[in-house]
Amino acid sequence: MRKFLTVCLLAFLSATTVFAQSKKDELLTIDGSPVYVKEFNRVYKKNLDLVQDESQKDVDGYLELFIDYKLKVAEARAQGLDQDQSYVRELSQYRDQLSRQYLAKDQITDELSKEAYERGKEEINASHILILVDFDAMPQDTLAAYNKLKKIRERALKGEDFTELAKKYSEEPNASVSGGDLGYFSVFQMVYPFETEAYNTKTGEISNIVRTQFGYHLIKVNNRRERAPKIEVSHIMISDKRKERNFDPQERIQEIYKLLEQGESFESLAKQYSDDRGSGNKGGELKPFTRGDLKAPEFEAAAYKLKTPGELSKPVKSEFGWHIIKLRNIIPEESYESQKETLDKKVEGGDRSKVVYHAVNKKIKDKYGFKEGVDYMPFFDNYVSKDVFNRRWEGEEIKPEDDKVLFTIGDKDLKYSDFANYISYRQKSTRAFKDKTLLLNSLYEEFVNVSLTDYFKDKLEDENEAYAAVLDEYRNGLLIFDVMNKNIWQKAKTDTVGLQEFYDKTKNNYTWKQRLDAEIYSATSKKVAQEIQAMLKSNKSVEEIKSEINKNEEVKVLASTGTFEVDADDLPKNITAKKGVSDIYESNDSYIVVKVNDILAPSIKPLDEVKGRVLSDYQNHLEQEWNKTLRAKYKVQVNKKALKRIKKELK
């Protein structure tokens, strides 16, 4: 996570491109290597609103930050971090991901998104029979599996019970019990070929046989229903994961539920008690969702049982804790236009991307040209030995006279030797084929597709300035993370002596504010709060007070105990720090009474209690010292005329 954040937050500082720029466009040089005005202007304008330090919004101040960044990139390259295999691999993965955005934004994506939108209007209840077959099985094995399912289909079409056939013949785990029942599903919840066949089959009918990566399927569509609409709910959550708690989460949620039954405001109770602070601060409001969106099925089921806005659920348990749910709104069906961006992402990120992939490769062929050479099979059938099936094949070097052109993309020839290298590479991660012809044909198709995409990506960085800039941002962001991790972060973590010395010099920065050892009581009315005041003055305990106030299953008070800093959210604002029973404070429709048992003076926190914060400060200190070292190591020359021009343009 830290790496991701670092790359995202720091990478914006660099975006050099391969597009030609003149000497006058140079803003500065680092050991003679130019950094251009265009790059500085872009990142300055792009990130002006993100800069917190006012001095860095000034061009001169921002330039200093920019120079420090560029020096770190230069040092990363000097240390050879751009050659590290993990860096090369991660950059390649990002390059693939980024280029897909430019590859896949075409008509086929729109068509698949529209199809998904229409399918998403309904849910299908279906059963299936699966005959397992490896995706790359021998033709005779594939045919045997197909024929087996074909006979089962014929029996089902003649009226035999589909469930019983599934129990007897389906090779899906648990089919003997489930009878192949899949329940209800909708778009994006099954692999695309299966989903398509299910949606193309009428209710009550048996599908055609469909092939997926799992094998051959036969589907019976049992029912269709309109998909549940999106709903908006609020919730109050009490976590059962916080070990420091001095109360039972289930008991607390029941107490809050009784307060709601007594007419207390849901929004106020959410703000005061919900452990989901992200929603709690908004009165418990969650983003809209539909059936299947959440990773908490118990929560989802309880939410969809609510039918009228304002209706409350009883306390429900999920893996996150205890919830009370309030239905706010049932959202009418959304338009295609409002969902298009989300649908596009799902199309491009799921197995539908294969459809897009093949269509896009056709476009690349049409744009740059694609020409196949001579038939490769006779040569490679002889050249590739049976060792390839054990993933131990090592091909001999192909003689120049035998190294023919396999195919040509644009101005690039791919030869037999290139394909041989690809076979050697892919044999280590491909499925175990049983037939060499199938293997070679599959690898050839892969190699063509990969080569087309690679050619497009190579050309893209030369032809598309925006793409080149974004890629360079990420490239340098990765280097910054690696060089900082090596020279600052890891060093700080292992340098326990240095950390202790830094803490000793700066420990006055790590102090407790004045703290109160206190009992906090939240009452439903001022009258109840007054009763609590009286009991506290009579030295009644927390349990005694709750027992006397919360009678007949009616909750009138919630209590918390512990040590709190004077400005803690748990305490009323502007509370007077003195021992004894406080005045009554009104907060979020509740009435608060505090009994202060002891007042703890401000004190320095021991290192083991603030180690994370001290470590962060120590890392910042080391980075500042390192910046000075880099400034001394590299020669930085600023083009004063260019800087003056920038200041004038950015006024």
C-alpha cells in the first residue's frame, strides 16, 4: 500500500517525453541532462491545488521541490535501480495496463457495455451440468466430453428430470447434492460464454452445449425476474474487533436499537456511536448498492428486506460487527449513459476483454499492416522436440539461412528465432498440451497477438504525447519509491541507535496533553442526566447507574470509561478539567455527564508508545540530510531566462 501511495503522490513530479524540444526549452540541467519547461509547467499547473505549503505554490519554492525530486530520480538510475528485475516487471505490467486504455476504447467496448446494461435488468435462475475437460485437451478427449454431454442433452430434451441428470452425471463439485442449482445470477457474475448462453436460452428450456475454460456445460433456465433496484441505506455499526473495548458489542447494539425504538434520531446516534466513522460522520449514510455488490451477504439480505424508506432492521451480525440498517431510498433504474463508465471498466477488465483484444488486434493489423511469411509448421514440428511437453525444451540456435521471416508488422520483421525464444519462455508457464501441433498453433496465435500489442505500445509512446507523459510519471515514481526505500525508509527502520538518539533530541514533540481518568454518561434527556448527576455524587458505580436507569428494557443511558485527552471526541467540548461530577452538556440530541476521577498532567510519551510517529519524523530528517548530499553530488544549472519566462506565464 505504501508503495502504491508513494508512486501516486510522487510520480506527478516527472513527465519527460521523447518528443523533441530545443535548447531554449530547457529549464535546467542535472549533470548536463536536460529537464524541460514543458514538463515543469504541466506538473505545476496539474498539482497546484494539491500543494499544502504556500511557499511551494511560489514558482521558486516549487522549483526547489522539483529539483530535489529530479535528483532522486538521477540517483536511482546511478544506483542501477532501473535495471532491477522487480522494477522492470512492475513497469511492464503498468505499461500493459495503461496501453489497454488506448487499445480498448473502441466500438466493440461500447457494444459489449450496452449488451451488459440490457442483461443487467434481469436475474436468471439456472441449473447446469458440467463435463470437465482441459481447455487444451487432445481432440479425441474434447470430442468424447462433448459427445457425453450431447447424449445427456438428448435425454433432458426428451423429458428426463434435469436435476436428477445433474446429480448423476455432472462433474461439478457438490452436484450430487445441489443438482446443479446455481441460484439467481446476473451480468458479470459468470464467465462470459456461460452468461451469454444462459441469457440466450428461454425460461424452461435447455441450452445448447457451451464451452468454457472449465469444460462443457448444459444449462437449464428455471426462472427470470427483474433485478433488484439499487437502494440507499444508512447504518450504525458496532465493531466486534476492538479488543480494548470495555463493553459487549452485541449488548451495545441492542441498547442503541432500544434508543431508536424510543424515538431517538438515527443520524445522531450514528454520529455518536457508529464505529464506521466514514459513514457515521454523515449520519450513517452509505453509497447506493444492488444485490451482489457487497461483501457482507447478511447485511445485504437484511437491507433488502426493508421495503419502506425510514424502515429499520433489527440488529444484524456481519463479519465486520453488528449493524442496524435504515432504508433511505429505493433508486429507480439508471440510464445507460450514467452507468457507461463503470460498464466499460468491467468489460475491459473481465473475460469480455478477450473479445475486445481480438478486435483491437485486427485494428492494429489494419493500421500498420500485417503479412505472414512461409508456413512455419514443417520447420517447428521438426525443430521442437518432445521435451517441450515436460517444459525442458532447449532449442539449438537457428542458422541464419533457416531464420526466415515468420510475419511482418509495419516496419518490423518477426523471425523464426523470435518465435523459438517465445516457445522457450512460454513452455514454463503454459498448460500441459498433449499434442505438439495444438501446442505450436496455440503458441503461434499467442505470439502474433503479443507482437501486435507490443508493436502498438512501442509506437504509442512515440506517437501519443499524453501516453508518454503518464508512462514516464509512473516510471520515475517507481524509481523514487525504490531509492527512498533503500536509502531512507529501510535505513531508518534498522538504525535503532539513530532512532533513539533522534527521539532523545526531539522528545518534547511527543507529549500527552492533559488527560482525564473519567466516566462518560450519555443520557436521552436532561432529566435522566440530572438523575445520573445525583447518583454520581452519591458514589454510585457505572453498573449501578445503568441498572437503575435502564429499566424495563428501556435504554436511557450509555456509559464509557477510560483515560481521555481533554480534547478527545468522547468528551464534551469545553469541558472543565476538574475532579468530580461535571455540569450537563448537550451534544447530538444527547445529554452528557462526566465524572472525573483523576487529572493526569501533560507528560512525554515513551518511545514504545509513539515509535511509528518518531520513525516517520526520523525518516523525514534523514531525507532532508540526504537532499543536501544529492545537491552537493550533482551539478544543477537553472536556465534563468526560461525561469523568468515561466514566472511571467504563470502569473
